[in-house]
Amino acid sequence: METINRLIVGYLLNSFWQITVIAALAFLCSTFLQRAPGRYRHVLWVLCLAACVLVPAATVLMQVRAGGQAASAPVFAETSAHVAVSYQGGWSFLSLRSRTRPVQCAPLLLNVAAWAYLIFLGLRFLQLGWIYHRTSQVRGSAYERSVPPALAQAAETCRRLFSISAISLLCSEEISSPSTVGWRNPVLLVPINFFTDDIREEDAISALSHEMAHIRRCDFALNLVYELISVPLCLHPATAFIKTRIAQTRELACDEMAVRLLPSGKQYARSLLYIAQTVFAAAPSAKSNYAMGLFDTHALEERIMNILRMPNGAGRGSRTRMLMAFVLVTAVSLLTSAFSLRVASDAASADDQRFVGTWVTKYKGQTFITFKLKAENGKLGGTCIHVDRLDDVNGELIPSSDKFVEQEIVQAKVSGNKLDLRIGGHDSIHFELALKGANEADVLAVGDSPDKSSPDQGPPQKTPWHFQRVAEGQ
């Protein structure tokens, strides 16, 4: 359970700064695309949401994979090569291991943070379930009613313009503007004031065409997907902003689709203003469902301005800017995943934690010694995998065998940047490991016995081995 709590808190720590960076960059790119079509900006914010969900999750998964590989490295057979040699491969700037930093966290704080987050997730899922139930109630309370000629003609005109098959047109007393509900068999809910002879056909066409655009784009189903995948981000302040921008740009995209199919964009804008005046005069209640309403995003001014300045086509310049923004957000998202924080086990102090991980040294491209250091019961421990024989060549110890032996690390003492290691039992091997960087160290084999004056002691090693940490462990 402690490991799961560390992963949860690690996800939270990484998500807070990674989501902030991605959201800030998306905002800058959105400003850069201010004159671009709304559908481009909508795609940008959807990409932002996807990156905010995937990057912290990928960071934690890579940490688990790094720890798992370090813990499950096999004991080598006589002819097998050290698999850790390939573990360090790849582009260094995408390497998570060299840029992961451990963070100490008290067990009580770790448990409280993890359980609080899980409780928030549960409450958020309950909230989504209630809203969906409320949406189903609104859908169930709608009923068929005789449709005025102007509204019927408007619905048929919009259906043909958007090439949509027959769709149910229902009257609802619980909504204030036309709304779309349903993802498999969508229906169009129309407020009761539309079922009068006072409604003008051009106003009805403008309102219904916007809702037909929602149906054509499958926005109801996509909105449910966005709500579900954003649940893990519910604690981040930027999540609400990202979802708001997704909803607002979705309305811009639907407006643009409707205007392109209608004779006049100015008439569409005038109709929106007229309908908005009617809706707001009725003092509607706060939105509490997933229905795709005509004025749910409270961005009418931005929509009107976007309609009036909308060009005839997207233009190559807008596409180029969109591609640049897409590449930039993707690249920065990948880059942020290469830097992460990992919640270290409280079993080791901060000094001890610097040495935890899998360390290897190679000779002529082949690994011949591996230290797998981990924190257990407040102490450093682990195992050492090494060749069974070494030769001294002018003070340099080199492997002279292809057989490997695995021994337990029976003692590990930290003194500053140095670690004293004792390997084995009665005839222990004594190593001194000195850190030379975050993932580099020099190691000297002091001898086969703690007593350096022993007659069985071999000549001192003059050239230290250079070790690299290829994986961080827990």
C-alpha cells in the first residue's frame, strides 16, 4: 500500500507543475491563433487536455518501469550479457532516469495526501454520475408537441443543410434555449417558447443550425469523454480553465460550421442576439446537465465577434500557425515528461537515497559488476552481481571470467559523498563508492577483508572503476 501511495503522491506532484506548464503554453498558442478559425483553437485545447492527462501518467509509468527493471534484473548465466547495458540507451534528453529527483515525505503526510486524493476522485465521479442522471431526467421529461410551420420548416432546412437523418424534435420545459442530448440517438430539445407562431423562421434556422452542428460533430459524446478523462486532474486549478476553453471554442466551431451553410453570417449573429435577449430575460436557472445548449458557455460576445470577422476560408497561414502550435505543445509535453519528482521511501534518509538504484561498470562494452542498492527497514542494502575472478594489470582490476556470482550487500555506510560497502559473509569484499555526479561514481575494491594488513590482502587497486546509475530504485 505504501508503494501505491507513493505513486499517487508522485502523480500529484508531477501533475501540478507539468499541467501548469502545458496549460500556460496552450494559452500562449491560443493567443497566437486568435485570428484562426475556432475549430483550430478547439483542437489546440483538446490537445492540451490530452497532454495534461497523459504526461503525468506517463511519468509515473516510466518510474514504475525503471524501478521494476532494476528490481527484476536476472542473475546472469555463464554466457549471458548484462541486460542493463542497453537500459541506458536512447537519447539522453528523453531519459527520465537521469532527471528524476527523489522527494522525502513523511508516512503520515503520504497516506493523508493519497487518501484525500482518492476521496476527491470518488466525489468527482459521483458528481458526474449525478449530472448524467439529471441530463437523463431532462431528456425523459421532454415530450412531443405539434410543431409550428416556421419551426418545422427551419428544422427540415437545417437537417438538409447538415445532411443529418431524421431527428426527434421534442419540447422541454426545463431548458431555456435549444439543446442537444444523446450520443447514440441524439434528440433536439426545444424550449416551450419556440412552439409559438411568434418565432421567426430565420431565428429558428440560426438556433437549430447551431445544434445540428453539435450533432454533426458528435459533441455530446466527446464532451462526456473529456469530462471522464479530466477526472484525475480535478484538483488542479488549470483544469477548469482548460475545460472552459474547450467548451467555448467548441461553440465557436459550431457557429462557423453553421455560418458557412447559411446565406448570411450577419443574420445569424442578429438571430443569436435576439434569442439571447429572450433567454436572459427569462432568468434561466444555472446549468446542471450535459446538454449542448445554445448559450451555456457565456461567451456570446466572443462568438458574435468571431462570426463578424470570420474569413471565407481558413487560409494557409492559419493552418501553418496551427501546425506550429501543435508541434510546440507536443514537444514541450514530451520534454516535461523527462523531468520528474519521485516520492522516495521514508525507509532511507535523504543522504542514503542518493545511492539507491542500479549501478554498473563495464569493461570493453561488457558489464562485469552491478550494485543494486535499495532502502530496507531504514538501512541501505541490496545485492552485488560480479564476475567470479579479476586480474590485476598495473593496478587496474579487470574481469578474467565470464561467470557471474550474486552476493548480498551486508553493510552499507554513508559518509558524505562516499559509501562503504561490504559484500558477502565471512570472506567479505570491501568496496568504497564515491559519488562524482547525480548518476556517476568511482569505486575502489579495498580488499577481500576489512583488515588491510592481512597477509592475504592483494595489491591495492590504483585505477578506480567508473560506475553509472542506469535505473533508480525504491
